[in-house]
Amino acid sequence: MVGGHIVADGSLANLEGLWYARNIKSLPFAMKAVDPTIVAGKTDWELSNMSTKEIMDLVEANGDKIDEIKAKSARGGKNLDKLGKWLVPQTKHYSWLKAADIIGIGLDQVIPVPVDSNYRMDINELEKIVRELASTETPILGIVGVVGSTEEGAVDGINEIAELVDCKINPNAVRTKKISFL
């Protein structure tokens, strides 16, 4: 059986993607508010950089507190300021800004990444932004790679973005801060 989710258009898909990221990445802060022992010893930087698997394993292990955790999460309007930046290509569709506004993370959390002469996300510029954010311990909520921009039809280097996410591009330099984003 194959799972999935179909939406009416790209704008809704973008909104839901950002909504899911926001909700998942807010859970460690909610757990800390409900029962600090769940995430004992973790700094806010470490909480904001937990992997989805780590987060969901803690949710599963603390299922008896799920209603309290949800109430203290982004779903309850909490910790939105701690979730970090959302990196999108400069050629972004307007729906990314609209989604950031609708779900309450704020337009100032959306950072446009410069594109190259072919209107594709410039992976070197992306890496510079990731390193700069890591150096100031500013979390990254997510990175958007576009497969067919609206105006140009450009396809970002999804494999290169995935390599950066997996920290295969000079892993020691990026991973020293243990960065995890969606």
C-alpha cells in the first residue's frame, strides 16, 4: 500500500509543508514546557535541531502527555519565535510568504536564497547562509527546493540541496553545530 496526500494546488501544498514543519519543530519546546525531564540537558539550540525521528520518538514515548504537549506547541501559538528561518529560492512563489503569514511564523523568517544565471538556487550561496545562521545559532526551520519555478520553469539542484542537508558538503564545518532542518 502506498501512502500520500493530495491537495488542490501548489499553494496549499506549500502551506501544509510549512505548517507540518512548524508543528513538528515546535514539539521539543512544548515538551520542555510540559515536563522538562523529557528533554533534560538540551539547550534551545539543541531542541531546535532535533531530527524529526528524535522528536517523534519522544512524542511516542510520552503519549500520555500529548494533549498538554500540543497545547504548548505552535498549534497553541507557543514558541513561534524559536523555530528559525525558512530558506527559499529568490524566485519563490508568493505562496511561501502567504503561508508564513497565515501560520504565524512571520515574513521576517523567510530568507530568499540567491539564484544563479539559470534561475536555480545557488548552492554555494545556500551553504553560506546555512553556515552564517549556524555560526549565530539561528535555527533553520526548513529549506525549499523548487522543481519548476512558476515564471522561469527552473529546477533547483535538489540532489545538491539534499547533500547539504545530509551535511556531505564539508560535513565537519556544517555539522559542528548539529543542524537539523526539514
